Amino acid sequence: MNTHVDIRQIIEARVDRFKFWRPQIEKAIRASNYYTSFDCIVDGLLKTELLWFENESAFVILQVIDYDLRRDIHILIGGGNPKGLVDLESVILKFGNEIGAKLVTMICRKGLWPRLQHKGWKMTQHYVHKEII
């Protein structure tokens, strides 16, 4: 039995998943005022600076952030079906617990917020922006 795993096949399979979700990733980037690009996201995922979670109808890209006093998870981008996004919460919370994270944060669209309120999420800030001209 051959147990050799070709790392190129693993990377190609991951990139195929990112390409599958590319329209949703780019839509989220547009909604976030173009703070990054699809290529930068894929690069961060391949370097494992960013982490990828998905189910059949949604995906989440997150980053683990180590502060002086605690470890947090910040969800950078999510896309797909809102129910699928909410369903990913349990997977992310389990992962966070396993790595010793204390808080999960994200900036989300107004439409997702009502789906999160009853699950214990709290709104702590308002995200505002102004262009520098």
C-alpha cells in the first residue's frame, strides 16, 4: 500500500476549492472596500497565514491573532448561503476552543446580523469608513 502523499496534489485540490468560491470571495472583498485581492487571499491560505473552513453551501476565511493577553479568531471573509455561514459557527468555535482562543470577531453585513443575535453574538462597534481624497 502506497501512503505517499504528493503535496502538489493537496495544494491543487485546495486551489480548486478557492477557485470554486472565487466569485463569492471577490464579492466579499468588494463589500469590504477592496482591502485585499483574491490572489493575496489565496497566497495567505497556501502559506497557512489564513485558514479555510467550508461546508456544502458556505465558506469562511479566518485568521488567528495572538495579542499580549489572549488569542482571538477574526473572520476576514465569509460567503455563500447565510444558513451555511451560521452552520459553520460550531466548527469555528470548536477549532477556537482547541487552540485556546477566547473570542471570535468579524465584520458582517447587516443581513447576517439578525441571524447571529440569538446565537449569543454581540455588537460591540459600528464599522464606519471615509475615503481619503
